[in-house]
Amino acid sequence: MTDLFIDIVIVSLVASVMFGAILLFDKTFSKTSARLKILLYGLLSLRLVLPLSWSFTLPFTLPDSIGQTNWSSDSMQKQYGQNFASDDALFEAIQSDQAAKVDLPAHNEMNPDQNPSLTKPADQTKSSSLQLAFWSARIQRSQPLLSALNGIWIAGIFLILGYGLFRLLRIRYKLAAALPLTDRIWKSDQIQEPFVWGLWHWKIFVPTTMDSNLLPSVETHETTHIARLDPLWKALAFVLLAVYWFNPILWFAYTTLNKEIEKACDEQAVADMDGAAKADYASALLQCTLPGRKRQLLLVPCFGALSIKERIRLIHTPPAHSKTALAAACAMAVVLTGCLGTPAEKASAYLSMNINESDIWYSSPVFHPVQNEVILKADQTDSTFKIQAVSLNRHQLIGDPLELTADDSVTISNVTDDFRIWILRDSSKKKDQTNDHSRDVSLNIEGASMVEENEVINSVKTAYVGDPSAVGKVEGALPYPPDWTIESTSLQTEKEPYGMTISFNQPNSPSMEPIILSDCALFAFRSIANLQTLTFINNKADQKNIRSFDRFELMNRLQIKIGRDDIVRLEVHYQPSENNSVYTGDIPIRQGELFTCAVTNQTDDVTIDAYTKDGKCVFSKTTQIENLLAEPITEDGWTIAIVPVFNDQP
């Protein structure tokens, strides 16, 4: 629903520009027929009715803010910092359903001696996936605001339509006692000016107190309204106003349209009148708009009130029909017709990745090809990097590995499925063997747009690990490197825990990268609702390398809300698993700050110890993981809870 709201906002902005063009035409050719101007308003109304319309291709690429998606691991790192253990933004990110690639250490990596990122969070620079979590957090923060605005928009629609319905019912109630003068004209003592009323069979209602001498002029005007179907167009305009109520320019456009409708009706009504008849018509118009008369709802065409001085002037001065004005009107119609379409964006994305280590594949987000060809343009790279596009359909390689230098460009053909771009820095090709610091790779990707990870997961999601066809789609979309191949997959579906074992052939490395496997496990657990265990085997290692993941351990986190301002060391100990997580820092953790770390088996006991700078333990708590699942612990400003990594996990 929020997508529709965004479309409506964009259409309203386009319609505002169209209305500005119509006003410019009106000021320039003020003596032009109102009936001609009504046609221009018709194009404006058509734009409002068609949120989704035909598109045309621009001969240039739209600016980044409109036509491109930018993704940079390094920029997120510089903007938000790298404190994984205690940063609120990251905790919000890993709870969001869009933070699909978060560098979360597995339970057997929680030893601070083996994982220095836990004891030195300020030095953590290993994985670009952490910054994607921060980027996702920014998007997730905007979702509540967007949802709130969407709710306000819908409420406004019902409020305005409800008000209009109330006014119509009130008029109908007043007209219940009206008496007929003729077959089409009725009189009522409950109204103060003449107007047209009805759903399909329109009738003319006049005040009982109206001078009978005015009746011929009033009948001519209102009959013209009926012939022009003005009651219908005014009702439709009001409905459109209710949909676009948030745009004040369109309120002004609605009022201006009502004035032009009355002018156009006057033009047509007096077209065949002589001077005396026009004088009577103008006199009737003036008398029906004397001070003290209250306006009826603009939903119904009324005889008087709107632009009375200008209307009387136009009655005696027929509109001009110059060739210049007609040509300008035609040109304006062409321009406004063009506004009915929307420029088709040349889908593009900008990918910037920080490659910290050699001989390890780094993955981009997922991209969706708009056409069958994708153009990669190197902004910053060199021949030491291998670049490989991999389809999410059965993990098929798209083309050959690429080695691009700055300003190189290559076209990849036959791109029909969503894909990832994998990048590896080849240590054997490094020009300076002593220069081993991280390197940046930047690519412009034309012909594709970035896809949110949750959209990818939704496209392959299945409820059961026992569905081989659905599980095969999940397997093909797993984020594992291009030089890995799956030799076999086995499913455990007979009894709980339901599991899956994937055997890889990974010829170039003695062991499997834990971060990559964690990403694969997260993707699989999010995609297969009842998958409980996942095991990866590397068949090409000297000894079979096996890594296993448990759904509960990977998809949940221990969250600690700090209850003091002077904590510099926080220790988390699990028993009997004997896994530890330790945070130490020179700057004390702020009160209310969130610390998150991995959890272990549900049957484990967990002990949390907090120390001040002088080494004093000021908080200590031991409890079972199962107890935290049932109810969080709150004590002296501290809160301990088990929280899901993703909001969309079952």
C-alpha cells in the first residue's frame, strides 16, 4: 500500500506542474474560450486518474538520486563506524527484515582470543556485509514514517469523501419537500440559489423566493450544465480531490476548474442570445449572487457566485478565437499529453566494495536485469581483481570471469535472472607484494537495479524442507562463491530436527569461509520455514571440513540493555557449552545502550558479568536460555532478552 502512496505523491507533483502550465496559458491568452481551457483540465484529470501509465525512454541517464541505486560498503563504514557489539543502529538493522547480510560470528567463534573484533570493536574491518546492515537500518527507520504517512493519506480520503457524502445527504434531506413547477424544474423553500441535482436524471431546483422573471435565464443556464454533463464531471473532480487532498496546489486547481466550468456554461448558454436576452441573463446572474446567499457544496453546478464580475463581462464580450491562441492550445495539449507518461528510467546501480583480504570472494547485493544485457563500467579497479556474475537460478555462471581496469567497460549478454556480482583479489597478480592493505572496487552497473534481500527470499520461500523442488530454488540462490560447486544435497525430513546437508567441492581452499557459510545459512533458514539444522561439507579438503548451523543459535541473539554509565568490560559465559563473548573498551558503554551477541543451545545457562574501569563487578546475573525465551529479565535498569535477528522469521 505504501508503494501506491508513493506513486500517488509522484503523480500529484506531475499534475502540479501541469496545472502551472495551464495557469500560464490562461494568463497569456486570458480571452480564450473557457470551453477550450476545460479540455486542458481534462488532460490534467486524466493524469490524476492514471497513476500507472505508458513510459518513454529518455536519451540520457537520469541522475543518481532518481535513476541509480548506490551501494557502498566503505561509505557506510565511514558514516556509522564499526562497533558491532554495542551500536544501537546495528541492533536495529539485524532486527529488520532487510538486513540479510550481517557479519554475525558463529557460536564457536566467540572466544575473544580467536575473534579480536569482539574485544576491539573499533578495529573491525573484515567484512563489507556489516555495513550493509547499517544501510538497511537507515531504510528500515524510514518505513514507520512512510507507513504513518500512508495511514494519514487513507484517513484523509475517507474524511473528505465522508464530508462530501454528509453534505449531499443534507441537501437531499432539504429537497425532500420540494414541489414541481415543470417536469424538470422544482422549487424549495430550503435552498437559497438554483442548482442541478440528481444522480442520473438531473433536475433543476430553484428557491421558492426567486423572482419568476429570472426563471428563463436560470433554466437556460442549468439546462446547459446538464447538456454538458457538468454534474458528472464535478463529482469526479471532487473524488480526485479526495484522493490527492494532501496537495494544496490541486485544491486551487479544483476551485479554478469550477470557475471555468461556470464560464464555459455561460459561453454556451448565451451564444445564440441577442443583446436584450444577454442583459436579462446577466441581471439574473447578478441577482442570484447578491450578498447574504450561502454557497451550496461545489459538488453541484450552481447558477451564481463564482467569478461573478468576470462572468458578466464575458457575457457581453464573447471569447476570442485567434489562430495564435488555438495554436498555443494545441501545443499545450501536446505537452500535457506527454505528461501522461512517465520517463522510463535507465536502470543502473553503483557498486562500491572494500576488498580487505586476498583470495576470498566478496559478494554484492542482488541485482535484477531490466533487459537481457547488463553493462559493467569500471570506475575503480585493476587487473588483480576477478569479477564474476552469478545467476540465482541454479547458481549458473554468467559469462567468463572479468579482469577490468579503470574506465573499462564490458557488456554481459543473456542475463535473464537475478544475479550477484562476486569479486576476488588474486594474490598471485598483486603488483606490489608489500602493499597488502585493503583495496576498493567501484562499478557502474547499467541495465540492472538492486533488489532488496527480503524480496529475493520471498521469491524462493517455502514452508517445508521436504519440498525438493522449492528447496532446489533456495539452494540455487544461496550466496556461495562462483568457484564452489554443490556435489550433493541430502534432506532430513522423517523426524525433528528437520535438516539439510550440502556437500561442496571447493578445490582452491583448504577450508570453507565461515562468513560465507553464515550468510548461506541465514539465507536458507529465512527461506525454509521448518529448517532446523544445516550442515556444510567440503569434500575437497584433506580431511572433510564440516560446519553445522542450528536455527535457534543463528537466528536469535542475546540482547543486553546496559544499566550503568561506567561499564568498560562485559562478559557473557555459556555453560556447559563453554563459549564466551567479551567486550572491552577504553570508553565506557552508555546507559541504555544495547549489546548483542550470539546465543548457544537453549538448554545452556548464561552468565552476564559487567565490570567498571577499576575491575569491580557491578552486575552479575545467571539464568537459563529457556527462561529468557519465556520472559526477559529486567533488574536495576538492566534488561536481558533473547531477540530474533529478523522480524520475518517464523
